[in-house]
Amino acid sequence: MLQLRTYQQEVVEQVQDRDMVVMPTGTGKSAVIAAVAAKFSGKSVLVVVPTVELKSQLTDVLRKWGVKTEVMVWKSASTMKHDVWLHDECHHSAAASWDKLVTGNPNAVHIGFTATPLRLDGKPLKGFSRLVEPRPIGWYMDNGYLCPKLREFTIDLGIDALDMVDLDCQFAALDKRTIYGGIVENYLKLAPQQRRAIVFATTVEHCYKVSDAFKRAGVVSEVIHNGQPAKERRALMQRFRDGEIEQLVNVYLLGEGVDVPDVNTVVMLRATESTAMYYQWVGRALRAGKKEAFILDYVGNVLRHGSVGHNLGWKDIYEEALQTEIVEKSYICVCANCGEVLRYPGQTCPVCGHKQQKLAKARTLPKERQGELKELALTPFTVEIMRAIKKVDPIEGANWLVSRKSLYSKSDSVVLMQYLTRWLDRQLALYYFNEITG
């Protein structure tokens, strides 16, 4: 008998055809999948996943819960016929192999599960009509289901909370191909003493350069990537789980589905515009069982996407994505060497030159500049101001802040007025300030 937490049981009871269930990594999404599979026990049910590694992990979970439902990789299931399809990591639904499952089973029940309900390119997921999100990330952290404290260190731009309204202008000057800060020095200084780290680099070649630098400093570091034989990757992951390896350096391979609960540090050496990818990376360190987790961001991703701990839910972000142009037939996939989003499988990567399984050296390695990382300490309301800035219409941004005024605190008054007076005339600024501060 499955023993579910309250929020898990809520999902199982309400989920229906074409729902997309959103649950952060580490909050028991696999148990919910098992319970939903059991809910449809009288029908033909198949769970599909994007990789062999995830197939193995999810099969073990289903076996643990006594659920006799088969798990298959999407591509292997393209000709199958079933009554119910449970799609794990459904943010990959841009893939042609996933599309075949839906078009080949149009009358079946299709339910998706993911931690990030956006495609890697920021567009909405096709095939789903309703978002089911039991709780936001911050709730899980506050209630002990995820790591309770997230410490985020990012590029020191010489700014503070009062300058956040000008952040876009300042940040635009940064070079995405540049890593700011001493990688090894800041890691040894800022990460916890007992480090269990995953490092995201830019290319396979860069992975080896970074790993060698850490090794020279006495860190037990190894590289893992898609070009290695599966047996070698499994052996590296087992050594990492056993604690023989302190740090794994990768490009994209460890962005999702990695079940190593004691990972407490994520190092970002690669810039990404994808909010979904960013949340997948941070999620590697957020599993419960540790007092705090550390994000060391050498490329400004924390500034691009905001604090994960302040996420109030995906509903608004998802609805914004729904307003973007949706590509009817998409073959978007990810380069195995550098993680760049490609237009179709087999495309030669325009960033690093990689094609299929042949590993190619990057044209240029990222530049590195010495510098310091600074711990980001924003209030939840200041994060909402950063989101309001991105609204095209200033009035829409101001109304957005009114809808979030429950997060306002007195410490936000100066930055709030700075934002309002920058975009609105004096009378409107005072009106909205009084409306928000009450």
C-alpha cells in the first residue's frame, strides 16, 4: 500500500487526462507516478522516460511500491498501444519521438510529470491542457521536504538591492562566454567543508580543463559526458554515490534525473537563458537531508533567473509562455557535447561543432576573469520587482506588484519607489506605492 504525503495524495486524487504535474526534484514525484499508475490498474498503463538511466531509477521505485507497470524509453515505445501513458520529464515533449506517442495513441490518457513545465527554449509544452502544481518550491523548503536553506553566490557586479531596477542594463554588458571569478579559489572558500558537487561546464573539452584545475588543488574531481560508454558512466556515478568522488564535471548529462541526495553544491560555469534548465541544475542540490545547499554561479545565471527559493509557482511563467508563438512541428533537441538547443537531431552544433557521437573540440574555450562571488540576499518582493521590470507595459508591471503586495516589507520601500518613479509619472507612482504599501 502506497503511503503518500498529503500533497502527493492531492495530486493522485485530482489528476486527469492531459494534465501536467509539476513537482520539484526531491519531493516524491516518482512515488506519485507509481500511485497514479496504480490508480489506473484496470487499464493498460505504460510509463515512458527520455533516458535509460531514468528508466532504471523509476523501475526500482515502482518495484519498491509494488506497482507492476513497465517503464520504457520514449524512442523504444513509438509503436506501442496503451490506454494510459505517464510521461516522466515531460518538458522534453518537443522531441519527435514523444510526438509519435501522442499521435499514435490519440484516444489514450496522457499525463505528464516534470519539475519545470517549460521547454528548454522557453516555449510551452504541447499536448497538455492543465497545470497541476500542489506547492511552490519555497513551501517544500519551509516544511522540510527539501533542503531548508539555499545560499546563492553569483558574480559581484558591485550592485545592491537598490540597483536592481537597473540590473538589465548592467548585466547586458557581461559577456556570456566569460566566466567571472577564480573558479577553484572561490569553490574552496565558499562551498561547505564536506563538499558533494556537480559542475556544469561549457563543452567536453572545457570539462577536462576544469577538472584538471580542481585536481591540482587536491579535489577528487572526474568528468562525465555522453561520449563515454554507458558502462563507464554508470561506474562513475556509482563512485560518486559511494563518496569516492567529491565532484563530477559535466556539460548537460547531470541536469535531470540524478538521484544523489547528498549533493550540496552546484557550480555553474555555463550561462543559460533557459529558466527550465537553470531550475533543473539547482534542483540537484535541493534534496532534503542537509542543512543548507550552495550555488556557486560564475556566469550570472542567478541574476538572470532570480532565486529559486523565492519561486511562487510556475502558473504565471507558464501562462506567459503560452502567449508565445508555438511551433506546430518541432524537432528541438540538445547537443550532447555542449547542451546547445538544436533544431533537429543530427544537426551539427553551431556552437561547438559536435555532430552525433563524434566529440569535437570547441572552437573557443570560455574566457576566464579573476573576481569575487557575492552572496545574493534579495527579499521575495524585490524578486517580484525584477520580474515586473520584464513586463512590456509599465502599468502591467505595476499591477503585477499589486497582486504580489502580500510579500512587501518595509525594507522594500526604497527599491519599490525607485522602480515606480522610473517607469511611471509622479501621480501614478504615488498611487501604486500607496496601493502596495497599504
